[in-house]
Amino acid sequence: MILEESTLENLLAATQAGDLAALDALVQRTRRPLYRYIYGMVGDPHTTEDVLQDVWLRALKHLHRFDRRHVMAWLFRIARNRVIDLSRKKKPDTSLQTPLSTSETPLTLEQLLPARGFDPATHTADRELGHRIRAAIATLPPEQREVFVLRMEADVPFKTIAELQGVSINTALGRMQYALRRLREQLGEPAPQPGNAP
């Protein structure tokens, strides 16, 4: 769903004038695309909620200085900066196979966890595909992953994506094409032949 920028401009203008109902409406109308973008980049619902709250705290702090014409681009820029800040601070992930000691036969976290009786056959094909897709998206280079998530998850227009990334629309489109090609390869789908539309 693409949000009408004129409606968002009106809500922002009313918010700047002190209308709390307009602020609530603005937050509600922008929540889904912002959440989907942030979640697509960080992959954790708790972190996503934290970043989303921080986006609005920062937006409200600078509300009086903001030009009303590009509300979503402004909010996505704040979100993008927060995601970048998080990625710089992120500690390396610990694998369940990481040894817990340096002895000859070190234990791993996986060995210490009780068996949960997990049976992959009980999961649906859609769920497995969802996991595969999320894992494949996580392996994309950051610029391609960001374009993919902004466009596919948050429904952001390519013009806004290009503006956020500081590149031309053609570069943003190219990043999307590369992302789609890599995802097709990783998911085992044949790449379209030249002259055939995907």
C-alpha cells in the first residue's frame, strides 16, 4: 500500500500545529511500511520495535524543522540511519556450534540444549520457503538488501529509494535486479533468459 504523500503532509502540518490526534494518525499510517523495512533489515521483532520507537523520538525532536513535502522519505532516512548505527554496534553472532572451552573435547551450546523433539516433516512447505527466503535475503549485499526490503516489504517507490541511498533511480533499479537474480540463484529458480520478462 503506497501512502498518499499529500495526506501525510496534512497530518504532519497538523502535528506541527500541536494536534495530537494528527500525530497518532501519522504514526498509525506510517507504522506498517516502517516496521516492515526495519524488520527486513534487522530480522528481530524486539529490535524492530526499539528502532521504530527511536525513529519517532528523533522525528518528534526535529518536527519543527521538517519540510512537509517528503514525509515518508524523511522517516525512512531516520530509520535507515538507526539501522546503520545498529549494524556498526552489532556484536558477532554466536553459533550453537561455538566451543565453550579450549579443552580437547570442548562442549558446544548445541550439546547443552535439551532435544525439543523437532520434526521438520510437521512444518508446512510455505513455512520452510519463508525461512529459505529470509535466509537468502540476509545474504544479499547491504545496498541490494535495503532496496529489496524497501520495495518489496515497505512498498517504497524507487524514486524515494534512490533518494534515501543517494543514488540515481537507474542504480536503485539495478540493485533490485541484482538482488532478484541472486535470490533466484540461491532459491534454485532458473534466471530468466534475455528477452523474457521475469
